[in-house]
Amino acid sequence: MRILAFESSCDETAAAVLERGADGVITVLSDIVASQVAIHAKFGGVVPEIASRAHSEAITGITYEALEKAGCTMDDIDAVAVTNNPGLIGALLVAVNFAKSLAYAYRKPLIPVNHIKGHIAANYICHPELKAPFIGFVASGGHTSIVRVEDARTHVLIGGTRDDAMGESFDKVARVMGMPYPGGAALDKLAYEGKDPIRFPSAAVRDDTLDFSFSGIKTAVLNLINRERQMGGELRRADIAAGFVQAAVSSVITKLGMTFDRNPDMHALVLAGGVAANSHLREALVKFTAKRGLKLYMPELRYCGDNAAMIGAAAFFEYDAGNFADVSLNAYAYSV
Ligand code: KG4
Ligand code: ZN
């Protein structure tokens, strides 16, 4: 069975063709991502209106490319899937309307997919043996969520950010240090050069919840940088990067520790989202799970950031459950 999947919730226009065999194993036949990073870089962040226009320009071309790479025509496709929440509303609408038109014209079932479930589903591609229940930790430019995944379709949000997303805080800190948008990956690298990491406050909210607040740690970094600039001293860029990454990662470990203490029925952790590419976070989670005797699943680096293969992977479960939409399908900025 084959699914053609689309993703346009932020600044990547993506199309992919996936096949699920009789054994349930998911194979990615094609996975095309048209990134708008270069377009938005000069503005230091994603400009929603520009993103929507760029999606509109790219989506037809990448659809042909995805089908061609997979060696398929629309006749070989059994269903069309699309991210319809959450994300930038104008950006989401581009792929939603495109997918609706394709599904209607070719009489294929249309499957709406939640973007966060998509990020988690990237792990079903990389780890065919993965089965719920497990705890998911999703961190990207727009989300930071701790999720109880009861089964592939039932995700219960048990912790999140009260302000900035984890990736957003990486990008903002990187930006004030003069790194091009999105600076998360560059900050990740620079942190390895820090010999004397500067201490920053934790992003783990000091209360009984599983929540984060990344704005405090970000502000502490910005204040330090401004102070050092005013005093004319040399910016300890690598030590700032190392301290920031250390504070961010240890906050995640703190809240995940509380998560597993309170959910003793859970024995596996699944990492997902753009920030899942962070090498310091990956290393820390390897140690954390080993110490607690938990299984750890992390996506390959190419499936951490936004892509349509992960949307297709989540869509197989929606297909099995008969969760189909008609041409009235809408897009939502928030998670539904
Ligand atoms: O999942 P994604 O592609 O898009 C959203 O759904 O937001 O995530 C993009 C985010 C950006 O904030 C980017 O800086 C961050 O993921 N990111 C990283 C790394 N690679 C990407 N953050 C920290 N370390 C990395 N290596
Ligand atoms: Zn994402």
C-alpha cells in the first residue's frame, strides 16, 4: 500500500511516497524537501507570507519529483496525506488545498495528519520494531512537548513550554551571536569548543509540572552578551554556547526524569523534531536512558527536521483507523 504525503506547516515544502509491506514495514520510496531557509535567512526568521508564496511555487514541482523518484504515477497511490495542524495557517493551507485537489481529482482517500504526531512517526521509519506505549519528547522551532504515546494515534500531552520553543531559543541565541538563521546546528557545534562553560539558569520550571520556560535562559544569555559588549570585552562565544546548550539539555533531563518517575509503566523514550539533531541532547539521552534501563529511539538526522516522509508514516495509522477527510478539510494553527 502506498501513500503520497505532503508537508508545508513552516518553511519546508515537502512531498514523499511511502510503501507499507504486508509485514507492516514502512519503506520511503522518495522524500523531497524544498527548503526555504535561504529565503528567510536574510530576515533572521520565517516570514509567514513569504513562506506561503514559496510553498505555492514549489509544491507542484516537488510532487512530480516525488512520484518520479518513487517510480510511480497517481494510479499507484492508495491515499493522499497532508499536515493540517499545527503550523503557520497560510503555509499549512497550501499543501492542504493541493492535497485536497489531488485526492478529489484522482478519487483517493484524503488523510489529515498532526505535525507533532508526524515528527514522532519518523521513528517508525527508522525503527520498524518500535511499538507504543512510550514517552515522546518532541523539540523543534515551534514545539517542545512531552507526550504519553498510548498507541500510534493516541498522544496525551503531559508537558510543554510556557513560552519559547527549545529550537526557537537556540535560534535566538545564535542570532545575537551573529550566526545565520536557523542557528541551532551551528550553536550545537560551537558548544564543543567551550572550555569553561558559563552557567545559565535552568529552563525546567521549578514546580510540580513537566513544563519548560526557555525565555528565561535565553534572556540571561542576551543580557550577558549585551553587558560584555558594553564593557568592550571579547565575547566568550564558545563558552556562552557551551553554557547555554548545557543548561538547555540538563533542563530536558530534569523534566524527563520527573516524567519517568511519574509514569512507571513507560519503558521507552522516543526523541523527535528538529532539535533531535542536537548532538549534546542525543549524548545526554543515551546516558539518561542507560542509567534508568530505558530503551531509546532517535530518528536519523535526515528525519529530524520537517519532511513529508514522517507525515506519510503517521498517515498509515490514520488509514488503518479509517480517519479520512473530505474536501471540507481545513487547516489549524493550533494542535487538533
Ligand atoms: O522540526 P523543524 O525542522 O521545524 C519545526 O517544526 O519547527 O525544527 C527546526 C528547529 C530550528 O529551530 C533549528 O535551529 C533546530 O530545529 N535545530 C537544532 C539543531 N538542528 C536543527 N537545534 C539544536 N541543535 C541542532 N543540531
Ligand atoms: Zn516540525
